[in-house]
Amino acid sequence: MTVGELQAEVACLGFETRLNDEAIRRGFIPALNRGIAELDALSPRTARVVFYHRPPADLLPSFSPIRKSSGEIVTVSLPESARAFAARVSGTGVLVLRDGRGDTRFPFATGRRTASFCRKVEGSGTLLFVDGDAGGDCDVLSVRAFDGDAADGLYDESGYLSYRVCDERPDFFAFHPPFVEYRGAPYAGEYRTAGDALLLPAGTPAGEYTAVIRLAPATVSDADGSDAAIPLDGAVARLLPELIASYLWLDDAPDKARFYYEIYLRKYAALRATLRLFDGDRSVRGNGW
């Protein structure tokens, strides 16, 4: 379907041979882009971004958990080459990073859970585990140190390595199921997403991973002209006439707008049900069941 064909169909819904210039001027293209954005979820454009994950070397491989009692100070010296650290604790206290910037404090009170902290290190670094206002009974479960290459990818306090999808696909919109693939299959290991970043634990096995993403809905402009194709799959684009008509006539003819919007909703529900049946059937065949 082209922009011109859509304009003609919307005009027919209003018992006209063509949309008048006022209707086009005051909002056909914005209404069309709004409709495209709404319908894009039915058949989103997707892409795959491949990256290679290399687990960073731990500069403190022999670290053993430490039990800290209230009133005690536990000190862990980081290797000279360390440019980042990741620590996991459980209990109550304060983690202090002492490096070239001075002291940076990380209070924690985890109850029966754990907390992780990760920061870049400037110059020589030392970690101190001290009492906080609520005491200082805690377990220092792990401390890891990384060199400069790994530090560049560390994400906030999580200790995960960050891979930003937008660097390769500026049209990134969201992560899309199955989100992450490894060796051609959905990845079953631990990972997180934050905005446009895929986060893998530093200890994730080395290898080639694929982020599966949904692309931002395409748009149409006045400059594209009436011959421009609507950037939606054919069956999905067939929902646009009633939807655009409901947008255009909402102010001047609300009853007509409501009538066409109800038609649109019925057609949308029917198509959505059909697409779900098709996806289910396709997945069953793919597994050979």
C-alpha cells in the first residue's frame, strides 16, 4: 500500500473521492506516523547484532571469602595493574575504595541477600570493609580485580560487561525475544538489559553472542510523496484506513471517528489472533513435534 492509496481509502470512508487539502495539511502525515508506530508491534522489524565476549582475567584468582566482625577492619590491596574492581558482600557495613581520587564509600545492609559493587580504580587501590552506622557484621564473599581493557566495559556497580547495541544500530528500539543467542540457539545463561546495553557477567563463557533487537518504527514524511510505500507488512497496513480516519475526524466528527475506531479494533483483534496462531504453528514445526 502506498501513501496515495491510503489517502484514497481514507477519503472513501468519508464518502469523498479525495482528502481535501485542509485534511492533508492539518495532520494526515502525523496521523499516519502515529498509526505506523501503533501497528508496528504486530509485525516489528528486527535485526541481529553480533559481538564477541571475552571474559576478563581476574587479577585476584586466589581470593577466599572473609568473615568480618563488628569493630574489625578488613583490608584488601588491589594489584598495581588493577583499573577496576568488583566485590560481593552480605551483611551490614561500608565498603571504602581508597585510590587516587580519595575515599569512595559504599554502604550496604543486605539482610539475607548479597550486594555487588564495581568501580574503576585510579592509580593504586585498596578496599577497606568497615563498620557503618548499623554495625559491621558481614561476609566479603568475593573480590575481583581487572586490568584496563576490562575496566572500559564494566557497567556501574553491577560487575557486568556492557555491550551497547546502539553503537552498531542507531535505529535500536528495544530488545526482542529471544533477546540473546549463543551458538545459534537462545542463550539460557545469566544476562541483563539496561536501555540499549546488553550486560553479561564477567565470567560468561567466551564466544560469539547475538543480541536480537527490534528496530524503531519507520516514518513517512511529506517529501516522500504519494508513491511512497507504507513501511508495514501488507496485512498490517490494511488496518490503517479505519485507524487514520478515526484520528482525522476525532475533532470534527467524533461519532464517525468512534465508529471507525471500533471497526479498527475488531480488525486488529482478528489479525492479532491470526498472527499468534501462525507463530505457534511455525514454532511447533521448527521443533519437529
